[in-house]
Amino acid sequence: KNEVEQSPQNLTAQEGEFITINCSYSVGISALHWLQQHPGGGIVSLFMLSSGKKKHGRLIATINIQEKHSSLHITASHPRDSAVYICAVSSPPNQFYFGTGTSLTVIP
Amino acid sequence: DAGITQSPRHKVTETGTPVTLRCHQTENHRYMYWYRQDPGHGLRLIHYSYGVKDTDKGEVSDGYSVSRSKTEDFLLTLESATSSQTSVYFCAISEQGTGVSPLHFGNGTRLTVT
């Protein structure tokens, strides 16, 4: 049983499209994290949120605590957005669960 | 970018040999973590540290040990490497723990056990 589920597993989009990646979790959390991993391996923290919505450039992350669901949106997608996007949750007291990631390919 | 350096970046070793991976940070963050990443499993926690000489096990700790004698260094040791430990290993740091602070990752160490 996975505490964090992401959908879709794989996603191909045309440049310029609006993209949504979903994350559902089954545990109580103190925070939810969105991470980005490019080919070649480096992992970057995009967002950490515990309520509401955060925006950074073309990226928007939302969370609904009652529904235990988060979404990552990418507006005006670009080939450089191609990466694996990973959802992870911090669950008290010391647990941290990762989803298996969504592989995004943006085609020019 | 957070100052996190993993060494070595790549290593090939033989079954049964000991291996030590190093994670060095310049951020003075309290929390440090070792993860492994395998296809189909995502990232899994091996061990973590919440201070100098304070460490605890993660979900896949068997066959691994860690040490943290200084704030900036967190070492992961495979006492006797096995082929099942072939993986990509990531170190991460967090200022106050993942419940309140973001995670920052190193660039990873690709370990192959033959």
C-alpha cells in the first residue's frame, strides 16, 4: 500500500499546454512537498505547502487538506519542463513518504 | 543552490567489500538524510540524522550504517556490499525537519555492486 499516489505516471504534452499532475495521500500530514528531477538525476525542491496555494513563475501548487489531495499545475509548458515530478508528504512524528513520480515530456 | 556535496559521484565495487559514501553540507542544517532511488520504488529513506551523533533508521536500513561526528558531514557505510545495494544514493538536508522546512538534495552517487 502506497501512502502517496500520483497520477498520471507518464504524461506527454505539446509545448504551450496547461499541465496538471495530481497527488493523493492517505496519512495525516504536516506538509506536502513537490520535487522536480531532471534527466541526469538532480532533485530540486519546487514547493512545500500545508494549506492553500503557492505560485512560482509558471508553476502553481494547491492542496486540499480535507480531501487529502494536491495538484501541481504548469502553465504554458515548455520542453525544459520535461522532468519527473515527485510528490512527498511529511507525516508526524518523523515519517516522510514519496510518490513514485510523474514523468513529463513536453514536445516542441 | 544549497551547498551539498556527495562523494564519490560514481563507484563500482565488488560484492562483500565495504563502501562509504560521504555527504558534506555548508548550510549548517540540523537534519540530514540518506535515500536510495530504484526504478519502481521511488525514493526510500535509509537513515537520517537530527543532530551530531543523533541518528535513526529509515524503512530500508538493513545492511547500512551511518555516522555524524560533525554537523556538516553525514557518512553512509555499506558494511559488506551486495548486488541488491546497487542503486542511486541521494543525500538531503533540511533546516528544521521536513514538516516545516524544504528538503535540499545532493546530486547523487551512482553505486554499482558487481
